[in-house]
Amino acid sequence: MRPDETLIDEAAQWMALLQSGDVSLQERTAFEAWRAADPRHGQIIEQMGGGLNLLRNPNLRGMPRDSLLHSLNAPSSRRRFVSGSLSLLGVALLAGLLGRRYGWLPEAGELATGTGERRGFTLADGSALTLNARSRAVPRFDTAERLLVLRSGELLVDVAARQPRPFVVETEHGRLRALGTTFMVQRTDEATRLVMLHSQVEVVTAGGVRQVVEAGESLLFNDREILALERSKGCETAWLQGRLEVRDRPLSEVIDSLRRYRRGVLSLSPDVAGLRLSGLYPLDDSERTLQLLERSLPIRVTWHNPYWVSIDARL
């Protein structure tokens, strides 16, 4: 059997919940309901490692659940999973490779948030940092520069001014250099997005392409090139107030944002992932947001239980 990507997506998210050891009785009950709902669900779990025996695998157990979920929710990570082996060995190898590549493994001094958590930090130089849900950043300050590595998720930083050392935010796609400014950075597998609120930042991609971004501008880039430079929409920082504001964006992006604020599995059918929408939705009440989406789009939201929700085309 070769399951389709949607089933692998759901099974991979259940794995992320189960392997951490931090799983509630309600979540385990939800998993059992999911596994019993379709013979293919049990088959794919068996292929991944013999059902719940995967919990005893030392290569998987103990990884931070929120970080693993964040990575598995990214489309490119799912594609890697689909193209790889579904055996237990394949899962363990994937965990090790992606753990090193995408930062599942914690690092000393790491600042992190969990599911549904937004949190503010004061850095050693006095800069104010805010992390969105399921985000991880590591400050590495030395005598040459104030370096902040964004390992996953999204941040907003108000840089302390009048400092002799430059302030740099780094992702796998490049470096963003500023002396005193306020800006937001979002990292995904495919690209990094910068939204400038005050002053300016110089971006240097991993491939050496340079671009200065001014206040009111938004830059999207990957490790090779600048993908887009445009005026910011003014809604990118709504998450600071617990809101999700979207303007002509695909449903897949909205669901990716909601996943940071929900425990369990939120499955989206590829048939409706590209639907575009605009609106203002509450991040801290994801069930209300799902209800609003169902009313405004030709989709069906099915609550199998509180920890397993699927979204499909409305028949």
C-alpha cells in the first residue's frame, strides 16, 4: 500500500504527538478513534513502526513536540516524508536528518514558545523580542555582533539603539542586519519573510544577493534570490493581539497559522487548500475561526473529536 499524502500528513502529526511522551489521555483517545476510523489509518501506522511500538524508539522519543509538529506541518517536510521510507528505520533517519537541518534539537540559551503561546523576552542588550506560537530563537551575542538565530516560527524585535555592535537576525535563507529598528521575521522551510515597521534593514541572502528594505516594505527571499519586494499590507503583525488578518491569501496559509494554536491534528484536503479568502479571525479561539471559515467558503469542517478535525470540500 502507498497511502496518499493527506493520510501520511495526518499520521505524521499523530506521531509527533505520541513520540514526545507529553500526550494527554484525551489525545491518546483521539488517536485511537482516528486509527479505528479507516483501515488505511492502521496500516500506515503499522508501516511507520508497528503501531504504538514507535513510542519506545529512543531515536524518536523525547523530541520537542511543538517543534516536530511545526516541521511536519510544513509542505516541504511532508514531501520529504512521502518520498522516503515508511519503515521505522526510515522515520528514525528522517527524525535525525530533519532534527539537525530544521532545529528540532534544543540548544543552550534557546528561547521558545509552545502551542497557542505568545511570549515576550528582553535580550541581554535591552532589545525587546516577541515570539509567536511554536517559535524558537537562539541569541548568540559576542563582541562583534548581536546575533539572533530564528530556528522556526515568527518573531518581532524592537532593537535597542545606540549600540556599537550590529544586530543581526539569521535564518537558513540569509542574514538581516540592523543597528536600531523594529521589524518582524517569519521563517518557513521554503523562504523567509521580513516586514519592516521602522527604519531599515539590509538583507543578504545565503547566496550573496543584497537588498535594503525600508519601513513599510515587506521582503520575501530564499537562500538563492529575492522572491518579492512590496509594500506591507499592514496586517502582518495582527498576531501580537491574538488576531489573524488575511487579505486574499490561500486557505492553506490560514490553516498553517491555526495549527500553531491547536493541539491535535488539523487536516486540510488538497482540493480546497488553494481557496483564497480575506478576513479577520481570532487565533486564540480556533474553533470559532473554523466555524467562520466553514460559513464563508465551500468547505466542510468535521470535528471527529476535539483533537482531530478535518477540512474537505463541501458536497
